[in-house]
Amino acid sequence: MLENLLIRSRAFPSEPPRRRGATSLGPERDRFGVLRGILAAVPWLQVGLGALIVLLAALVPWGTGKVLSAMDQQILAIDVNGDFVGDSRVAIEREAGNWIGKSYFATDLSEIKNELEQRPWVASAAVRRVWPDRLVIDIREKKPLAYWTDGRLVSRTGELFTPPNPEVAGRLPRLAGPDDRVREVIRMAQTMNDRLVSHELGFAGLSLEARGAWTLTLANGIQVVLGRDQVDERFERFMTVYETRLASRSDEVSRVDARYTNGVAVQWKQAVAASGPNS
């Protein structure tokens, strides 16, 4: 009977021996594996850096505003620089004084610039801050080239302006013409002036009438009528006649009409005096 039991017991193989140190997990103990896989796949370093950058970007304007508020001062002094002929340093300082006591950082410098450039003589104004409580203003004045119609001035850039004191510009040529042709008048005047200087003649003025006729005035008082057509040729004809026939008697000449084809007509001062009201 014992023999039978032993034989029957061999029909059931024994469990295989387990390896030491080996552990097997059942399905119920691996329920967090998927979560760990997802977490392992997320680039946490990049996410953290991105969040930090977003936070800093949000904090910078806030922090900057706090710092500027803490550092802000009132404007206590304004310095004005420039070479002044038509305007006055004192007058500009007085106008700029409206910003004394205003915020150093909050004051709009372009507002100061625009207001100062409304002054007739000011061509440009540059305004800058100097820490901790000062503004510096650099003024560039318009450079007058000539007197224009109705007592106005024309600048070297061809800008017409009307200052309250045009006489401070001193002795300048007198130009005249339609306002929309001011640059044309300037170009013609410069061309004629260069030609006159080369012959030791002075330029005093140039006028362009509405219908297009030109009249030149020399520094010695002689008027030269050039008309509307062939102005350059007529001017050259006058120069030739003047050098050959009129230079020695220039103090006797009142007016020269160069609108003729083959010459000029000269009006003498004696003839003008003789035809006066007392003649």
C-alpha cells in the first residue's frame, strides 16, 4: 500500500524550484506602470524652464514699474544750448520752465520738442534726460537766406517763415515771387549770384512776377529786366554788354532791359531825373 502511494505521488510533478532573488509580480501589482510611463515621457526640464520664463516675463514689467517709481524725481533744472540770432535763450528757457516740477520719467520729451519747434526761429529741438533731475535741450535755429515777399524770411532750406523780428537777420538779398515757386527763385538767384561774383558784381535781389517775368537787381542798384522767355540767354547778353560798355559808367545806369533780340536798352539816371515831376 505504501508502494502504491509513492507511485501515485510521482504522477504529480513537484513545483519547479524558484531562483533566488527572482520576484514575479501579478497583474494586480502593475496598475501604476502606465502612469509611470507617461510621466517618464514628459520633458519636465523643458516644461519647468518654460514656466519660469513665462513667470519672469510677467514679473519684469511689474518690477520695472516699481523700480522706476522708486527712482522717479521731479525735474529741477533745464539747460538750453544753441547759437541764437533770431530767438532768445532766455525766452526758450522761460517756455521750457513749464516742465519744471514734472516727473523725470513720465514727462513726454516729444511733447517738449514739438512745442519748441512751433517757435518761428526754431528749426529743430532735441531733448534728453540727464539723471537724476535735469533736462538738456539743444536748439538749432533756421538760417535765413533772404528776405521774401511781405517782409517774411526764406531759410537756406527753402522754408518760408514769419518771425516777429525779421530785421535781426541783417543785410540779406531780397527775393520775391509766388510762394509755391520759392525753390525755383532760390535756384535762379544762386545761379545768377555765382555768375555775378565771378565778375566782381554784387547780387541784391531777384523777383519773379506771377505771369513769369524775371527782374534782377544788382548791389549797385541797377535793375535788369529779363522777361519770361530765354532768361539765361538774356542774362548772358546783359553780362556781355555790361563788361564791354557799361562797367565804366555803372554809376550812371538805372535800368537795363534785356528783352531785345540783338541787344539791350539802357535807362540812364540822368534821363530818369530829367523826366521827373520838376522837369
